[in-house]
Amino acid sequence: MSKKPVILSGIQPSGNLCIANYMGAIKNWVSFQNDYDSIFLIVDLHSISTMQKPSELRQRSLSFAAQYIACGIDPDKSIIAIQSHIKEHVELAWVLSSITYLGELNRMTQFKDKSKKQGSNINSALYTYPILMAADILLYQANLVPVGQDQKQHLELTRDLAVRFNNQFSETFTLPEPYIPKIGSRIMSLQKPDNKMSKSDENLNNIITLLDDPNIVIKKIKRAVTDSKSGIKYDVSRPGLANLLTLFSLSSNQSIEKIESQYSESMYSVFKKDLADSINEMLRPIQKEYKLLMNDKSYIKSILENGAKRASLRAYKTIDKVYRKIGLLKR
């Protein structure tokens, strides 16, 4: 029996998981489970590169795990784990930092972008974030890593570090390949359709969270930016409408062309009402399952405990090999 390729991805437990996370990432994770050896992390150590309230971070970590499962991540098919529960992530990050050049980190555009938003809290964790991300990936010998366009530069650094280590200390790490979905990778803000929808957006009118009440979804879609032109037609020069058509297509599993045809003579109000209904229909089973899971937190914790054990076994094999190759005494 051939060994399945490894796929790895993770989301920071900050902000609110939103339909952009579901359509662009989690929905794809679910479809990968049968064909890949799947590891899906909640990367809580990454989240502390920005200020977090400890009690909220703990609650969100648990909530995100429940939302993963509610969306269809099966703990019998995939490893679901909290990053900080596997100590080898930090250990490998330190080793990789010894072969990462300052010039490489200085070129990371996401650090520059996030620094502008951080105010006075421009910390070294934010700066070295890509090294920890590289450790997350290389630790499990991942073959495929679903990433957004904004993370592609980090994956390129991961590949560079893997090649550098392999050349210096002999073959150790698998070179990961990026997976960027063709559809759903750029869900835009409802109020600012030139910007990506972000789970960390402080203005919740810009996003639809996975846990939004149906009436809230209706209000947000009703207020979503469109334009003064007539006709329901996909056009990149009409970013608000183009985004809503993409959301309708992904939430209803219909082509944009079919939706255009269906609403060619309709007013925005009719189109938006049906779009909100489509999104609510997509979210209903997720929210139902989520409520059941959160009523049994001990079950979620047992899944995370089991996931950490399974992930740690793999992580130890990698770090043991790494330590031996760089000359550290066996512990």
C-alpha cells in the first residue's frame, strides 16, 4: 500500500473564523482528507505575535477546534491539534533560525504590512513568524501546503531553508509544494471590496463569521457595497458585485453564469435576499454541529489531546534526526 502524501495547514485563533476561511481553506481541507495524510493545526503560538487577552485566546482555540470539526474535518481521518501542545515546533524554529539570513526576513512583505498596523508593538515574534511557520511545515515532512497568496512568500522561504539544511547536513526535509485554490482564495470585504475579507477585521460589518445569526447575515448582505450600475453581471471593474456573485456561487454550488442568467432582470434587493438565504443555508448545519460540540467541551479536548499525541510522535522523529545531524547529544 502506497503512503499517502502529507498535507498540512493551520489558522491562528485570532478574530472570528469567517466564510472566507471556510470557502478558501477549510472546505478544501475537508475534500483532501481521503487522499492525503492530513494535519490541521490551530497555530496559537503565531497568534501571540499580536496582543491577545489570555482568556479569549484559550476560548477561541477551543472554539476554532469545534468549528473545524463542525465544518467537516474528521478527527478519525485527520490530525487536529494545537500548535503549542507540540513542543517540537519551537525547537525546530530555533534550529532553523540559525540558518535563516536577516536579509531574507527583511524582505518579508507581510512583516512590513503588519508592522504598520501594530503601532508600538512591533516585536521580534512578528519578525521571525516565517521561521516558526517553516518549522510547522517541515516538522511533518509536508508535501502540500494550502496557502493564501499573502503566505506564498513564507512558503518560498520554507523551501529555501529545507534545501539549505539538506545541502549542509544531508537529506532531511521534504520540499513542500503550495496549493492555492483557483476559486475562493480571494473573498473580499463586504464594505471595502478592494480589500480581502479578514477574520481579524475589527469592523464585523466587513465579514460574515461562521457563527453569525441568520438575521445578522441578512443585514450584512443587505448593506454590502455594490454600485449604481444596473444589471447583475460579473465584472472585475465592479468589485462589490463581483464579490457577491462569487459568494453566491460558492455558497450555492452554482456557476456564476447560471446566477447571472437567473438574476439578469432582478433588482439588487432580490439578489441580495437570495444570496443571504444561500449563505444561511450553507452555515446552518455548521452552526448546528458547532452548538452540539461546544456543549461537550471534554470531547473537543479529548480530540485535541489525541491529535497532539499523534502529531508529537511524528514531530519527535524529525527533531531527533535534526538534532543528531547538527551535532547535539542524544537526549
